[in-house]
Amino acid sequence: MFSEFISRDGAALNLKSLGSTLFTILLSLLAVEAALRLADFRVLRQDASERSLSYDYDAELGWIPVPNSEAVVTTARTIHASHNSLGLRDIEYRPDGRPAILFLGDSFVWGVDAEANERFTDLLRERLPRFSIVNAGVSGYGTDQELLWLKRLWPTIKPAIVVLLFCTDNDRLDNGTNVRYGGYRKPYFEIATDGSLIARGQPVPKSLKLMIRDEWLPRHVWLARLASFAYVELHAPQLFVPDPTDRLMGAINDFVTSNGGRLLVALQHKDDQLEAYLQQRRIPFVPLDGAAAYGAEYGAHFTPEGNQFVSRILETFLNEQAPQSGRTAGERN
């Protein structure tokens, strides 16, 4: 009897101790959760950019526009974005016999701070009716992602001309690392000893910003965000590689020309190193210096007047480089 009493009393004490421990742990977790919310660490915040509002995870590219999606994005101003069935912020692409001009680039082509009809690509559609203009810009892409994106789109578009808008402000930064824009993971390229490019970082880990958007636990619990952040940082820490920009540009040119097309380059601002490389490879280019833009704190994207300016520069450039309508996709393939 006595031993049974002692056993029951000990069990009660153990349960009480366990309950006290669990209560202490719960209070500690709640305190940490509250502290994280109050601290509001930028890296743990939910993203409200175009990359999280209308883009999705992609194991090859990092992020990709969601087909048939719509979003309202506020940066320097509030704009409305719609993506077509290919995931392009553009009208539906329908081959009609005219040669296609495919515009590649980042947010300057996609059109942050611009309504669709204000963008230089849409203005060029009116100025150059002999061409089918296709806007394939994706916000945040570096030249490395643009190469991969071009290869994915090529079988559908088969453009006669590819115009790549190089963002002098940040494309070299994009190309030299696997992490950009508050933690978004991306693929990158290393230069092999023989000078060839080697794709790295694929499959690309899912970024915390997209986890917060897509998964209930990190969206509502900051401790889960912290745990997810730690996992991503340990699994895919930020790396830096020697700048592969020139070789990426050469790879894009080789791909385009081997498929019967022609590469042209527009430079947000002058870039002496890249211009020397383009001249060496005989790739035509044009600088866009002088285009009106919003403040650098907003990304320095083109204003409506800036888009008008760029459209006039590119209209002249394209008329010089492609005075005739060119070959159709059927004639080239």
C-alpha cells in the first residue's frame, strides 16, 4: 500500500513538473514570437513586390510569372499587371506571318511603375506594325535567367530579332550571385577553365518570400518564418562568382544566331566593358541614357515620358538594323 501511494505521488509530481516545463516552453515561444513580430526584421517580412504578387516558384529559374494572373503593384506609383497564357505581361501571342521581335530584360522591360500601354514595347507595337512585338520581361531577372528564359520561350515565339535590355544598374550584381532581392534564390553560372559556362544552383531552392505567401504556417507564425529562413540559409547560402556577364551575352548571341535570329542590345546606361565586348562580337547595341526615370529609391524605372523616349530611340535603332521586315518564322525554321 505504501509503495503504491509513493508511486502515485511520484507520478503526480512528474506530471506537474512536465506541465510546468511545457508551460514555460510555451511562454518562451510566445515571447519569442512576440519579439519577432515587434522587431519586424526585414528579411522575415511578407513581400509585396511583383515577384510575390504575380510570380511563382520555378526550380530552373527561381521565379516565373504565373500565366493568366493579375496583380496590383505599388512602387513609385500603383500599376495594374496582367499576364497572358505564356506568363508574359503582354497581349496573347498569335503567329500571324510577321517576324517577331522578342524583348528580354528585367523590371525595365516588364514595366514596373508603368501601365502596360505606357511601356516602350507597347508604343513600338504602334510604331513598327510590320513586326510582331513580344514583351518577355521578368522583374528581377539577371542576364543568366534571361538566357534560360529565352531558351524556354524560343520554340513558341521563334523570333527573328531578340532585343535584350541590359540593366546597367544591377545586372552584373544579379549575374554574380545566387541570392537577390531580400533572399530570392536564383540559378547562376560559373566560368569553367576552358571558358565555357556551367549552370549552377539548380534545382533552385524555394525562397522564404514565396514560402510565406504559399504556406499557412510561415504566413501566420513568425517562429516558422525564422525556422524556414534558417533552413534556406543553411541549405543554400549566398555565393559569389566572378562576373560572367560578357560570356552570358555571348551565349545568348550564339543561341539566337544558331537558331536563325539576330541579337540586338539596349543599354540602360553606358557600360564601357560590355560595349567593348559587344563591339568585339559585332553585336549591335544602343545606349538609352537620358530616359526620364523615377528616383533610385524606387528602382529608377522609366516614367511614361522615359518610355516614350526609349521607344523613339529603339524605333530608330530597329529601323537601322532591320530596314526590311525580315524573314518569317516559317522561312527561318
